[in-house]
Amino acid sequence: MKSLTKRRLSFLLVFAMICSVLLPFSNRSNAKEVEGDVIKKASVTDADGNPFKPGQKIGAWQPFRIYAEFELPDNVVKENDTTTMTLPVGFNTSSPDHFDIKDGDEVIAHAKLYNQNPAKIVLTYTKYAETHSGVKGKFYFNVSVNAETQTGSGELPVTLTVNGKIIPAGKVDYNPPHFVNSQFTKGGWMTNDKTEGKYDIRINQDNVILVKAKFEDTIQSEGVSFIEDSLEIWNGKWVNNVTSVALIGKKNVTKDFKDAGKIKFDGKKLTIDIGDYPESNEKRGFQILYKVKLNYDPVAGEEIKNKAKLTYGEDNYSQESTYKIRDAGGIGEGYVFKIKVQKTGKDNAPLAGAKFDVIRVRNKQKVGEIITGQDGSGEIGKLLRDEYQLVETEAPKGYQKLKDPITVKPDDFGTTKVAIKNIKNEPEEKIKVSGEKTWDDANNQDGKRPDSIKVILNKTVDGVTSKVTDKVVTKGADDKWKYEFNDLPKYENGKLITYSIDEEEVPGYTKTIDGNNIKNSYTPGKTKVSGEKTWDDNDNQDGKRPEKITVILKKTVDGKTSEVTRKDVTPDTDGKWKYEFADLPLYEGGKPIEYSIDEVKVDGYDKVKSRTTNGPDYNLINKHTPETVDVKGKRLGMIITTKTERDLKK
């Protein structure tokens, strides 16, 4: 009994699980197709929402739009009720495969596209449709011609079948594909996730011999990167069936290439070394597939760009590929918007020469530049309805550059699709830098001071120092070495400028900078004069030698001699009469000084010139001739007296 109860319980659980899969939402149990003429009108346009021009053709898989107008009956539609639209056989739905129909921020219906045969579009209504009356509106979605199921050509009728009623939308002029072999083709498209794109590259449809073949692919749009693990490399032989080209006998060689190190992703660049495929290898064709990821939410009409290159032997091929972001149920107006600026300054005068980088905020990409003309205006077109920043990179001459960017919001474009920004600049603040050069060189004693110096003006902005200009400075009428730099901007790119002074080196001088003043110091050369006084007086026989003498130091500059100082000299412990004059300058007024020694005359002595061949002689010689007596009328010279013992006893 217990076993039977368990089996029944298990059966009920399984049945409940099956029901939960088949009927995932219990509130849909009463959902139904809305009856009546819900779709009132339909029309076709090109992929950008423009009416087809006479003679304009579309190709296979090329998206175009169907616009439809709807109106719901009052008090009939319930939440989760649906409206199904069916396309004729031969037409496919195109991405995106889902969208919402809204009234402001409130969703009226969720739309889902089913790429079946035939293709269908299903609207599932929300609570809004159930609780509101007079619900009507307009929406659009993307479709294309399926070359594999479309049997006709030329003008093809496009219709929507709803509740058995056929609603004409118009005609498209279909040009069936007629494939001609190409050595290098590339195509791209948006997937159902508008932040992802897919690319299809086809190589060597002529099946020629490949020598050192290499494929390079570079993403050109900002905020877009490779999805590396989406890469597929297929090898086979291309066969042209006129209406299609197929890679037969194909093999996925992605892993082989990866293991051999032939695949390299480097930021926005993909390189594949295909290598050599000789005549002996019948399969020389390749198909490369990969996806890219956008790191932001793109807007309808935006273009995603990249370029590719194929080389082998002496042959080179290149392809640029662009795909557009497609939308459904929205505006999606494409690159039709414009930003215009009007630049004014003091007294609202127009300012020319202002430069702005135009940055798209969504992906931080610079999309162009605005430069104002003589009337102060400038503009940039072919923009998406999105948020931008105008960053001033160069201000008009004499005016301050804006510190902050100007923001352009999507709503600023308005119904005219032109966002106008009136921008005013303030006159540039000017300052001056002045200073004085002083000399500490004993009034140019050695004549080293130059006739002119070069003063350098530097600026420091945001921690970076650079030279502004320099100026040659000479002595003024007041004997001052003054300098001044005028009309200097106070700010650069909105940042305060700090000015500083420097100078080119003056040989022999040491530089000291105090604020904006410069001091050059030079220590003049020094010398000394030393000598000795000697006496030629028979060892002071007559006792005439004085206890001290006065030595005089003289200088001769430019032929003129004058006294410098004098010094009293006495004998030292060794009986030497030495003297020295120290710390003497070598130059005066830039001219060399010649020193000489003299003395105050010593009574009873004659000065005798010392003789030398090795430069100046600073020694003094005093000569005294001892006294003599006459004997018998004759000059006997010196008299030497000798006392004897007898003389002592007297």
C-alpha cells in the first residue's frame, strides 16, 4: 500500500514538472490572439528609415525596415494576449530579434521575431494594454530577402498577414546574388545582442597557390574588442554556384593554428599566419569567423568599423568593413545630427580660432573637431543623437581657455537635430615678471664681469617646467642690471602658471637666485709680497742701525704708482728683518697691479737696489760706510786698537 502511494506521488510530481515546462506562466493560461484589425497600416523603407528611391535595389540578406501602425480595441485585450504577423516566404527577420513598444517609460508590448519559414513577428501585450483605452501607436522592425528561399526577383511585394488578413506594406526591388570569385572578402553585421558584432572573412576563392600567406585584422572603432574564443578558422575548397559560394570539404583548423602559434591577438589587432599551401594541397581556401564586443550600449545607426589585410607572395589585398547598429521600435535616425557653437568674448564680440575636441561620452572616442571662424561660429555634423563633451584645446588669442568641458545632451538636438551652444571666454589675465642682477665681485676688481648676460624665463604648469623665452640684459644708465618680461599669461589650459628666472652661466661666477633676482658672486684672485731687509754696515760697527724700520708697499696700475700701506719691521729672534704683505688683490678696475717695496729712509744709510732676473724683488738693502781716521796725513782705513798687559797695568 505504501509502495503504491509512493508511485502515485512520484507520478504527480513528474506531471507537475512537465506542466511547469509546458506552461511556464500560469497567468498565460487564458492568453489568446487579439481578433480584429489590430494592424492598420504598413510600409517599407530602407535600413535607415528613408523611402526607397526609384530604381533603388536591395540584395540578399540586406536589411530594410517595415513600419506598422496598430490600434487595440478597448476593453478586450488582456495581459499576455498576442498579435502575430507573418511575412511572405522568401523573407527573413533581421536583428535585433526583440524590442519593446512603449508609451514613455511604460511598456505596451514586447515584440519577438522568429526567423522561421515563414518568418513571424509576435507582439505580447502587457498589463498596460489591459488597463488603458485608446491604445495605438507605430513601430518598425528589420527584415531581409532570404536568397535560399526567395524564388523571385525584381519587384517583390512585402506583406504582413494578421488574423488571415493580408496587409500590403509596399514593394522592394530585389537583385538576386550573382557571385563572382574574389580572393578576399569581408562582411560584418550586428547579432541579436547589439553589443556584439560578427565578421565573416573569405580567402582564396580562386584556390591559387599560397606562399607565406598572412591575414591581419584591425578594429578601428573605440570601445570595441575581439571576443578571442569566438574565432573559427575553416579550411576547404571554395565552389561557386553562381547564386552562392560554398566551402566544401571544410575542416575546422582553429586548434591546429593555435597550437602552432599562428594566431596572435594584440589589443585591437588580430594576426593569423596562414603559411604555405602548395599545389599538392587541393584545399587552399579559408573562411575566418569571429565576434567583437562593444563595452558600451550603442545607439541605433552607429557604425562599427575595422579593416583587414591579406598578403601572400607578391599579392596584397585590403578590405574595410562597416556595419550599423540596427534598432527596432525606436527612432534610430543614424548620423544626421549636428553640434554648433557660437564663441564670444568681451562685449560679446565673436571670437575666431577656438578649437574643441568633440568627445562621445558613451565610448570616450573623439569623433571630430570644431574650429570657430571669423564670425565666432563652428560646427560638426554626421553625429548620432547621444551625449557629447566639447573640450576646448585652444582658446582664441588673448583669451583664457575653458577649464571644464561643455556637455551636449541628447535632448539638446531637439526637433531641428542641431544642438547649439553659446560659449563665452574671459580675456586672458596678464602678469609681468621683473628682477635685478647684482654682482658680488669687489666692483669688478678682476675685470671678469661681462658686458651683457642672458636671463631665461621658465614656466611651471602642473609640475612640468619648460623655457618660455630669454632676454639679453646690459647695465642701465643707473648702473643697474634690471630686466622685465611683460604680457605673460597667468593660466595655461586652465592651470596656474608659475614663472621662474634663470640665466646662462657667467664664466667664473657663482649664481644665486632669490625670487626673481639673480646674484653673481666672484672671489677675486689674491697675492702676497714678502721680502727681507739686509744691512751692509759691518755688523753695525758704528752702532747706527735703528731698532726698527718702516717698509712701504706701493702699487702701479696703468702707469700710475701710489702707496698702498706701510709696516714697521723689527728683527726676529734670528736677527732677520723680514716682512710680508698678504691678501693683496691682483687687479684693480680690471687692470693688473704691479707691487713694489720702498722704505722710510734710515739716517746714515743708503738704499741699495737688489738685483734679480726672476721677477720682482721685494728685498731691501741698507748700506752704511763705517767711519775712518787719518794717520800722518795718510788715510789708513780702519784703526784697530789692541790693549796689552802693560797698558792694563798703567
